[in-house]
Amino acid sequence: MRSKNIILQSLIESFISIWRKKSLFALLFILQIIFFAVFSLINYHYSAKIIPSSQAIYEYLGRQDLDEASAADKILQQKSILGDDPLLISRNFNEIVKNFRIYAAYAFVLLVIFLSVAWALSNKFIGKHSKFKEIFFRNFMILLSYLGLIFLFFFSLINISIIQLTTEASKLYSKYLVFLAVSLILTYFMGVSLSLAGRTELKNIVQKTLLVGIKKAHYILAVYFINALLFGISAFLFYYSIEGNVFTLMIAVLLLVFSFVFGRILMINVTEKLED
């Protein structure tokens, strides 16, 4: 019952805060739109570089006869079963990996800077917290720690050759599953840490994060569920409106942006009550 009361009270207070601080909420809303726009540009730029390399590999392999009879015949003739230019595959694969690393590096920098600002403003939105610069610095250090671990793990996984990809596929698959599990756990605690940063010193962040994140996990999971539900509804509307009603598409985009902004505000409101 208390869990329900805390979540419900936090939801009501979050909507009241939005109504009372329209200008600051509008700033958070615009900031989120700018983030999506910049991220989309980065995504488009590097997709345009990665896709041609992928297509080159696909088209080259499509021109080869890779059935057992043809492969055996080429082996007998001491020819490569991958055609006249097998190095084309490795060249394009290396190009894909290189561009993906650069893309990931830009994404990391963008996430650290944007989330540091967004969570600092969200903490100030709730009020009665430290100065913006102090919260920003705490957020920056928190994000460097969490996202740094996630991206370092990810970079270690993509630091492979085409030979490793083909010969160690099952081993790599298990590593990706571990990466996914670790990333989800780190992301879960990262949200808790960022919501505590407005009123908690860096030296106490780890202790309080573990206390709230583990001992009071049911509250935090409830917040994540609400945020996921909002995101799911907006994503569903967006998907079914891409080639349909323009008005519905705009509503879906606005709801998508709202789900991220509101999600941060709600998380901060809930964690504030969990500390009391």
C-alpha cells in the first residue's frame, strides 16, 4: 500500500510541478528534441558510411558459388572458395568496425554531455537542491563511470577480426548476452544515482544508490515500468503513424519526447521520498 501511495503521490506532484514550472519544463522538452535531432544526424552520417560496406560484402558473397560441389572444385583447383578478391570482405568489414567505433565514441560524448545537463535541470526542476554547476559535475562523473564501463565493455566486443567473427560466433554470442545483462544492471543503477545527485555528495552516491536500488527496488522498478509504458505507447503510435495521419504522428513524437522528460522528473520525485 505504501509503495502505491509513494508512486501515486510522486505522479501527482510531477504533473503539478510541470504545471507550475512551464518554462523550465519547456526548456527540458526543447533540450530533449535537440538531443534527438543531433543523435539522428550522427546516426544518419555513420549509417551512410556503414551501409555501403555491408552491401559490398553482401553483393560480393552473392556472386560466389558457395555450395559444396563448387567449393570442393575450387579447393581441388587451389582457388579461394571466396572468389577472386576475398580480401574485399575483410577490407569492408574493417571499414564497418572503424566507422562503428567512431559512431560509438560520438554517441558516448553526446550522451554524457546531454544527460549531465538534462538530469541537472531535472533536479533543479524539483527544487530544494544544490546549485546547477554542482549537480552537473556530479552527473558528469556518474555518467563517465557508468557509461564508461558500458562502452569499454562494448568496444572490447567489437575489437574483432572477420576471422574471429566466423570461427568464434557462439563464443561471441555468449559474450554479447553477458554484455546485455551487465548493461541493463548498470543502466538501472545509473538512473538511481542520477536521481540522487541533486542532494547527495559524490562520496555518498555509491552507498545511497545501492541502498535505494536494492533495498527499495520495487519502487524503482515501478518507475521504470511507468516510463517504459509511456515510451511503448508513443513508439506504437509513431510506428503506425509513419505513413498515415500526420496529426497522430506529431502526437506520437511529442509523447515520445514527453516520456523521457517526465521519466526523469518522476524518478527524482520517487527517490527523494525513499530517502525520507
